[in-house]
Amino acid sequence: MPWIRLIPMEEATGLLKRELEKAVRRAGRIWQIVHVMSQNPRVLKTSMELYGAIMHGRSPLSRVQRELLATVVAWELGCAY
């Protein structure tokens, strides 16, 4: 079974530490989808910026519609959302 080592907050430094701290401020915890990117902090940062733009940026879709779309896609793919 494949395994990706998740870098604990206590071991994080630099960009990774800043990104994990932002994740905790945003959500009160570090979700698995965020933590799995801990091996590549630059990818984590870019991914969270993209998520922010999609979910919180200007859009013809309301926030509720965006959350609903994310939920339906996750369900269709068999992901816990």
C-alpha cells in the first residue's frame, strides 16, 4: 500500500509552517487533503490559492452553488467531502 509521509506541524519550517498555520486559522485544523501536500510546500501554497480563487473569488456562481458543486463532484468520485 502506498504511503505519503505527512510532515507534522511540529517539524514544519519555513513556507510549510506558514501554510499549515494558515490552514489551522482557516479551518481550525489541518485537513488530510491539505496535509498530504506537506512534502511539497510550494504545491500546497499554489493549491490553496487556486481553491481560494475558485471558492471565494468573483464568479457568476454563488458560494452555495460552488459548495454544492464541490459536494456533488466529491460524492460522484467517492470522496469524503
